[in-house]
Amino acid sequence: MADAPIPFLPTDELTPPDQTEFVSCAPEAPPAPRLKPIRRDQMVLRTIYVEELVEPDHPVRAIWKLVGGLDLSRFYAGIKAVEGRAGQDATDPHLLICLWIFAYAERINSGREVARRCEYHPAYQWLTGLRKVDYHTLSDFRVGYQEPLDELFAQVLAVLQSEGLITLKRVMQDGTKIKAVAGKASLRREPTLQKHLEEARERVRQMGSPEQDCDSKTTARQRAAQQRGARQRLQRMEQAMAELDRVREERDADTPADQCRVSETEPEVRKMKHNDGGFSPSYNLQLSTDDTEDIIVGLQVIQARNDQNQLGPGLDEVQRQNHQLPQQSVVDEGYLNRATVLQMDQRGVDLIAGGNLEENRDPEKAARNCASRGVAPEFYPQQFVYDVEHDLYLCPAGQPLPHRGVKHDREGVERHQYQATVASCRQCPHQPVCCPTKGKRTRGRIIVRSRNEPVVAAFAEKMKTPEAQAIYRRRKRIAEFPNLWIKEKLGLRRFRVRGLSKVRCEALWVCLTYNIQQWMRLRWKPGLQVAAVA
């Protein structure tokens, strides 16, 4: 019997007799976790209880409470929107004050940034009650209420004094330089200023009135803005030329008049040297700090490049803000001179200061003066011997120079003159090398002995005592602490506004913020802790 034909099978269906099926022994992978998706491209309608946006011990609550207890009537006096009349409601000055204080505490000094944070930041939303605040309103408010702000600063000082944080027993003054908005490139000499002044005048003449050039592509509003900008530039240039005369009056003896510069964009600023050795357009911020709890009790923004003669105006500011003078004032050597010592004595303020007021005449300078007159070295002033008992000098040749009088041509210094008689000098063989005439009429040899006035001498002796030195050693920690705080903690290394008046407003805001922060640290937070325990 013939074999049956083998049916054809596809190759992939053939299983070799020696091949077995492989079965995996690995466990099955677990299913992927199911998570709630995070969707940020959506709007959410939610319920918000504004009072719970910030915790009970948040700083904004302290700021709102303290400012709310002060008299803000001067801020409300200029509001035109009143009950019974049409118009948009005004923003509450209480809110604007708190916004700026909290913003400076957070190192924010931009009106636009404050307005932006009012839209999302819980602390700002708590202050505003979830309402928006326009940045123009914030910026205008910061610099538009200098006198009310100054009064507000004084009210805060009164609160701190009533709580024992200010005693005015000892006040320490120090200055720090804050850079201005104007850059170094804006500083110009007189030829450039004069050229740009003429260009600004020509620009104003060409602009004409906003009604002219009606067929131009610009609108009437744009033309008015351009004309306003041209007038403002002309005003700044005219102010810069006026400030140039003041800068020349204030310049050092080593600075030529033609090298003086003034900023075109901010004429009131001055070129000052900073600790890093560089020069920048800056203002000098003078702070007076109470020794009790490091509270700022007075401030000034000045154009002076150093601290000379600034103690008197600083104490005037302390007296104006606190209605009394401090008992003692402590300053560094930059403030010290004889005029300041006499002024503090007249005002009844005990002065502690570094530096030296001893009348030490430079021997090298005296030798150069004598050599230029033809005096021999053996007859220089230091070779004359002073007789204390008879109050006279004896020259190297043995001739007496009796006391002839006292001059007060230098403040705080008595210049005693000792002069030999004309006859004794004529008869002296050393006259040609002691008091040469050089064609002039023969005069007796004169020796001038300078001494500090009794008040200045007493101050110099006081500063040698260990007690005065111990007080002066405290100056650095107390006086320089607020300067460091406002620069590092509050970020005021450069002002954000232009002009001396507006800069003073910003300085008031910063110092007000600093004082309120100290009040929160010393009184408000400890009070919350006591209330929580009770």
C-alpha cells in the first residue's frame, strides 16, 4: 500500500522535535499609580476668608495696629472724594502707609512690584482685602506727603518713648552715603552743561504749543507730552547751572573750579567717595540713634561730602522730632572741631568724640616758614625757652620776649603773642639771622604760643579719662548699626527717586520701617507671647 502524502505546513507552524516552549518565571509589573493631575492652565473659583490669609503673629498685623493708632488726619485732609459728591473713592492712606512700610521691610522699593504683589501675595492681600492698588497711586503717595510723613515719624517716636524704648540720655550720630538714581555719566563740566542748556532752549522753541503741527502724525496728547518733556529738561539744565555755582563754593582747595561737575538728570546730587574707593553721585544720610534700644531719633539728607559741622544740625533735628535735646552726644573724629566743642557747651550737651584737639604745631612747617624768611636754625621757635613763672620767652641770646597780648582770630584757640623790644633786637649781634628785616622796618622778634580755650582744653582732658573712652568705644556698635540695617536688611543702597525733597521722603519711609521693626521685636512679639501663655 502506497504511503499517504504528507500535508504541507507553513514554516512558522513547524516545531522542531528538540525545541520546548519557554515560560517566563518573572513576576508581572504592578500597574502604574493613578495620581490627581496638576492643572495650572485653569481658573478656580474658591472661597477665601481674608482674615486667615496670615497668621496671628504676622508682621502686617503689627504694622496695621500701630499705624491705626496714630493721627493720620493730615493724610486725609487732601482727599477730594467726599460723601455726597460724585467721583471715584480714594484709596485709604492707612492702607498705603502700611503697604509701603511692609514693602520696605521686605526689601521692596518699587511701586510696580508692590502693586503686583497685591494681586497674589497673602500678606498684601490681607492688607488690601483682595483689592488691587494702582502703582501710580503708590508711587505718588510715597513722595507726595513729606510734611505729614515727617509728623508720622515723630508720632512713632512718641509711642516708642512712652514705652521706654527712647530716653535721649545718650544719642550717637553717624553718616552714611547712599547712591542716587543719577549715574556717573550724567556728571558734566560747565562747557557741556552750557551746550546742553542751549540745546534744551532751542528744543523748547521748536516744539511750540501742542496746537501747532495739527497735520503731523502725532496726536495732540503726544505733542503735549513731548513739549512737557522738553520743558522739564530745560528746567533741569537751568537748575544744574545754578547748582554748579554751589558746587564751586563747596569744593576743596585742591580742586580747580573748571573741574567741578554737576549731574544733568539730578542736579542736587553730589559726587561722593564711598568705602570701596570709588566715586558716585550720592547723598549723605545722617542718622541719630538713641543708646537705649538703637532707635533712630533723627535723620537728615544732606549734600555735604563729609561730616564736618553736621552735629549741630543733627541735634536740631533730634530736638524738633522729640521736643528735647539729648543729654549726651557721641560722634567720631569726623565731626570734631573746636567750633563744635564750643557749640555743644553753649547748648548744654555733653560731648564725647574721637580725634585730637591739642595745639601741636608742625615743626617741619614752622622750619620751612623760618627758612623762607632767612632765620637761622639756631633761632627757630623751638629754640626759645618759655618761662612759666614770668610768662615770657627767652631767646637763645638771652633776650626776654614778654607777653604782649592775645588774639582770638581762630575759634576755640587763644594765640598769645610774645615780642622783644625793638631796641633790644637792634643792639643784638644776632639780629640779621634771628629777625631779618629784608628792607622792612626793624621789629622785635615775635613768638606766638597757641593754646586751646578753657572749654576746649577741658574737653581734651575729659577725653583722656577711662570713663569717656569706655563710652566712645560703644559708639561703633550703636551708631553704625542702623546704617548697616537699612543697607543690608532693607536694601537701601540706592535711592529710587530723584531730587533732595523726594529722597528725604524715601529716607523717612526707611527709618520709619526700621523703628517699627524694633518696636515689633522689643514690644509687640513679647506681648503676644505673654498673651498666649495667659
